[in-house]
Amino acid sequence: MKSVISFTDVSLRRNGQAILKGINWDINSNEHWAILGLNGSGKTSLLNIVSGYHFPTTGDVSVLGNKFGKTSLPELRKKIGFVSSSLDRFSQLVNNETIEEVVVSGKFASFGLYEHVSEEDYKKASSLIELMRLSYLKGKSFQFLSQGEKRRVLIARALMSNPEILILDEPCSGLDILSREQLLAIMKDVKQNNCHIIYVTHHIEELVKELTHVLLLHNGEIVAAGPKKEVLIDTKLSKTFEVPVKINWKNDRPWLTL
Ligand SMILES: Nc1ncnc2c1ncn2[C@@H]1O[C@H](COP(=O)(O)OP(=O)(O)OP(=O)(O)O)[C@@H](O)[C@H]1O
């Protein structure tokens, strides 16, 4: 089995604070992970290491066969797509651009088109727009889209550079139930694009069947990491969320009750 991500005894300290402690975590090919944990548990810090923005204080990290310390992190970053939950930054940058322009700019991981874009690139953007079920918005300015539509455009944009890992950081936050389900419905199409999904959320019911594995974080330490059905159990979730919770499965999706 090919290793996609491997963390061995990783810790991260910042300003004297231990943010991540003793992290041992492996993602192998054909696995798609969800990361769950309370605010401040270390999810963002963990993902910042994966995407080469933080260097671990101790331990070994290898991402897509690149061992940290022996690899070019800017080169590695090109293989990792990142869609953040915050739209403000994007919305300001893209202003009047059409969704086609926003998606095609993902080829260069920049906003605005500063480099040559070929006919081929626009064809690819167009097929990604279809894949994300956004064809009805072609020609429309990004700024006029709903939150859910914007998120889907940004996922299409992230796929433009054929990432091998796609990090979705709370992609459904602030979405109503319909927009959330529309976004979750495209997960299987994202998966078909041959990238490994890492999905961060506070809402366990967003763990659609395409996500195969779960990592639970609590105070910078792993509570459990592994196949979804082994990890999503009452005791482990109660420890992670610091409240007694009960898990129920409906149509292969988990739901929590207090
Ligand atoms: N540069 C830093 N210096 C000191 N502490 C930091 C620094 N960066 C993060 N932290 C602390 O590390 C902890 C983990 O933060 P992180 O942002 O990774 O959590 P998170 O799980 O992503 O939280 P959220 O769900 O709220 O986004 C927090 O207590 C945070 O205050």
C-alpha cells in the first residue's frame, strides 16, 4: 500500500505551548479522512504541517513520498489543494471574475490570470464546473453566488491543478441544510478525481460514506485514528468532545445525540 501521509512521533510547540503531542498517523492510498476535534484541539496546526506551512518541532513527517527536511516544501504544496471555510479573502480577490476565470486560475494557484491560459485549460475548467454541478452558473460573476455555490466553485478551482491531496476545512460551515447536502453530494465526484480527501468538520453528520477513516484530536493528542466504524464509538467521541454523546447510524451516516 502506498503511503500518502506518514507522521511519526510528531510534536509541535509554539511560544512555549505544546500544540501537538506524540502524533503517529498514516494515510494510505484509497483512504479518505475526516478530522474531528473541539476548537483549539490542533486540527489547523496538523493540517498546516501536512501542507508544509509548519515544520514539526520533533518527529518525522513524510507527505506524498517527500520526507520533510529533505524536500522542497513549495514544490510539495503544489500537489495539495486547500479549500478554507473562510470566503472573505477569496471574495475580495476575485471581484468581478466569472466562475470560469476563478476555476481556471487554480492552475497557477493564484488569483487573477497572470499567465497564459490555453483552450485546453478552459475545457478542463468547464468539465470541473460540470462535475461540481455548476453549469447553470457559467458566465456569472463569482461575487453574486450563494455561499454554497462559492464553496463548490472553490473546490473545482482546487482540482484544476490535479492535487493528490485535497484539504476541505469546514466546507459546510454556514450553509443551510440544502446547500450542505448539495456540497456533500459532490464528494463522490471529488473522490473520482484521484485525490485523497482530508475533511475537517465539527459536525459528525457530514461524514458521508466516501470518507473512510477518522482521526479524533483532543488537546493536541490523538484519541483514535482508523477506519470510520472503529473510531466513531460513544466512548471515544465523548472523550473527544468532553460531553457524553451517543452515536446513531442512519443510511451509513453518523448522527450524534447528547
Ligand atoms: N503560534 C501560536 N502560538 C501559540 N499558540 C498557538 C499558536 N498557534 C496555535 N496555537 C494554539 O494551539 C491550539 C491549537 O490551535 P488550532 O488552530 O490548531 O486548533 P483547531 O483545532 O484548528 O481549532 P478550531 O476548531 O477553533 O479552528 C490552540 O490552543 C491555539 O491557541
